Amino acid sequence: MTKRPFGRTGLDVSPLGFGGAPIGYLNTDQQQAARTINLLLDAGVNLVDTAAAYEGSESIIAAAVGHRRDQFVLVSKCGPKLPDLPDAAWSAALIAATVDRSLARLKTDRLDVMLLHSCNLATLQQGDALAELIKARDAGKIRFVGYSGDNDTAAFAANLPEVAVVQTSVNIADQANIDIVLPVARRKNLGVIAKRPIANAAWKDPARQPGFYGDYASTYSRRLARMELKPQDVGYADDSDDAWSELALRFTLAIPGVTAAIVGTTNPENAKKNLAAAEKGPLAAEMVRKIRDRYITARADESWPGQG
């Protein structure tokens, strides 16, 4: 798989990355998780994303691919209160403790990127959380500091001189950050990770969405209904799940400023389909424009903010 420059970090990453939320939240069998992640690494994927708050995700990743640590860029997130740590959310003490906890759970001596996990603007402006991450960077525990979030807060973070990476929502049903965050990220030459690139499969009936997927997809489902978008509108033969998923991923990868899109899956077969879609390359410009136009028309005078 070809690689893209990860902003000004000097790293190169695959356009498709692995998102580690589902393997934690869905209590994925360790062997199945290992098959999925190793399949992706074998195919050239070299971006693995997780978070301290994703329950068992960090430990599952370590057990699955810890022996291949030098083959991928490892991203985690910190800041929210954790049940096993006594310190307050976003405090310097919690940030420091979470960095150490993540290093231990991931069985590594460094994180390539640690992101503040969607803190609000006031927390960013207050500065203690970011300052603690900078201390961890200067101590060699992490290589680059970043922020995960959306809308004006993510744009503010992208402007901060110490922030080298942002993670933000970009997909067919969530396009606000294309106009709010990505212009700043391009100007600052940041690495940009697109989260939720397949819109949480919002085209599916909610009854077909397990666990947290259904909750996350509800807003996107309403938006897609308003957009009246079908894969056939941009050249696909049908509106199967595979067509939708490929269309969504290739749309996200076509957006200027997006370095990589992380897709969370617990299923090796779905991982193969994501690989095949990514290998087809970004969606053609005229198709992207049509989807953007549908979004803008359907939104009308509503804001449709990025989903945090």
C-alpha cells in the first residue's frame, strides 16, 4: 500500500488505518483481533489508532501486534477520567498517569502520537493538559502531540504550534470539518486522521447495528435520508453494503488535507474489503463534488456540526 506524508512529522502512513475502538468496546476475541490487525499490517497498513478510554483495546493491540511494533505508527488518546486512576479529567496528573498507563498496556517504550481526546475549548485554552503532553514528548515517551475532536475547538487546536496531528470526523454525512478544520491543518502542514470515515454504516437499518454503532449512526442516518444519496448516483451498480462502504471510504480519502482514514473493524473479511476499497484510490473529483452538493443542499440553513 502506498504511503502519504503525515504532515510535518517526517513519518509516512498508509491512507487506510486501523481504528481500535470496536475491538475494545465489543469485547473482541483476542485471536480474531490478532487475525484482523495482522492481516492489515501484512497488506501494508501502518497506522494503528486506539485510546486509553477504549476499554481493553490497548492491551488487545499489544497482544496482537506488539511483536511488530516497529512496523506501524501507534496513536493513542488521553484526557477523560479513567476508573482506575484517581486524578481529575484533563488534569496534568491524569495526563501523565494515562501516558504511562498506555505505554504499559501497549507494551512499548514510546507512542508515536498521543492525542488529547476531545476536550473542550476552555480546557485547551487553560493549557495544563497540553503542557503535560509536551512534557511527555520532551521526556521521549511520545513523539508527537495532537488533538482529537471537531468543529471550532479542533480548528483552535490545529493552530497551536505544539500540535502536529489532528484527528477529526470526515465522511459523507459529516462534512463540517472539511471547511472548519482542514484548511487550518493544511496551512500548518499537520498530519490529519479522519475518524468515522464510513459514517458508522449509517445507511443500514438501526436494527442491524450492534451496540454503540447504532447510537453513533443515528445522526448520520437522518442526514443521509435528507441527502437522498445512493451509491448509484455516483456510478455504483447497486446500494449494497459493500458499495456504500467503498463509496464512503473513498470519499473521505479524496478530501484535500486528509492523510489517513481509520476504520474500526473486528472482522477480517471486512478488513479485506476496506483494503480493496482503499487500493482503488480516492473517489473521482466529480463524484466528490456531487456528494458535497447533496450535503450542502440537504443541510440548508442548519449547521450540521462535526460529531464529537
